[in-house]
Amino acid sequence: MIYPAIDLQGGSSVRLYQGDFKQETLVSADPIRQARLIREAGIGGLHLVDLDGAKTGQPHNFELVSQIVKVFAGETEIGGGIRNEQTIRRYLKSGVDRVILGSVALKDPEFTKQMLEKFGSRAITIGVDGRDGQVATDGWLNQSTTSMADLIAVMTAAGAKRFIVTDTATDGTLTGPNIELLQGLQQKFPEVRIVASGGVGSLDDLKMLKQAGLKDVIVGKAIAAGKVTLEQIAEVNENAG
């Protein structure tokens, strides 16, 4: 499935360039309307990110996310600042289908394993963000020395089945996804679902990802820039079965 992304900051929908909070572009001052338009286009999945939460380590846009979930009425997931069980429960209770554990998966793997055991792999997705194959944390502000493959291996052993992999070097650039990285990880871990994120700038990019074995893709800036339309995404999703 192709998942349109809505990145929330200060109550608005924005897009960043390579994860840089100083290079921000306003997409919509009304994210609720944006979500409604995505649903009306016939798209059944939505990817949400609380950018403020990713930076500070605690949710900042919870009420807005809750309103979006009610309006969208499709499959939803949220990431950004989710680092304790209370926040996970709160989001799931609000109607979100999946929460994304990113920085905490690297910093506190034992907690993440417990959450996978408690809520199951359907409710917990692992976010693996980074550059040059190494994991970045805290809204991509800090780069670790842990490889993406090593983190995925640990979390797969803990029961995780779905990983959103974002190459921060391509995210928001519209220059094309890091297919070599994404395909390599999917081939290395065939038992899990690698979700491609970052760099998509055209329909051809979506086709190349599919040919590379990536079934799920997150698209953000390409929609805002008019490179890919909601109608095209709906059609791709429908043809994917």
C-alpha cells in the first residue's frame, strides 16, 4: 500500500528537507482537511508523524492526531515521541491502528521488546531512520553507530514484523529513494515487511520500489509538490489488490 504522510508541527502539516527542522515547508494549515481529502480520494492508509514529539520525546499533537483519526476512518499509524507504555495505550485507545517506535527501539530495546510482547506486532511498528546505513535518533538530530540491519535483526528476534525504513539523506528531496538500501534490507530480512520511506518523487519511483520487492511505501513531499497525485496513489493501491 502507498501511505500518504502528514507530518505535524505546531498544529500544521509541514515537510522537512532531509529531516532538517530549519528547512521546513508548510503543506497545510488544516491537517484535518488534508486527511479528509486523502480519504475522499479513496486512499485507505495514512502515515502520521508528530515532529514536535520526535524532537522532545513526548507527544505534542495528540488531540490533533485524534481528530485526524476520526475524520480519516481508515488505517492509521503515528510516530514521533512515543517512548512509554502510557502513550502507546493512549494512541491505540484513540483509534490509531499502529504506533511507531523509533528512537526508543535503539535506546531501550528491552522496553521495546516488552511492548511488542504486550501489544503485538500488529500494533507496534519499528521506525528505522538514518543515513549511510546507520541509525539516527531524536528526530534525526543524533546519529548513532548502530547499523540499520543490526537494529532490524534485534527487533525481528523480538517479534517485530514491520519496519519503516527512512533514508534521511533522500527524505524530502524528491530525488528518488535509496533502493539499494531498501531492497538489501528486504532481501536480508524476507520474513518482515520493509516499508520504504524517503525520496519518492514520481510514479516511476513507486514502480521501481515495487520491482525491488517493496510492497509498502510512504509518500509525503511528492504529493505536496504535485509530483504524485492522490488519485494516482489510489489507483496504484487498487491495482495492488
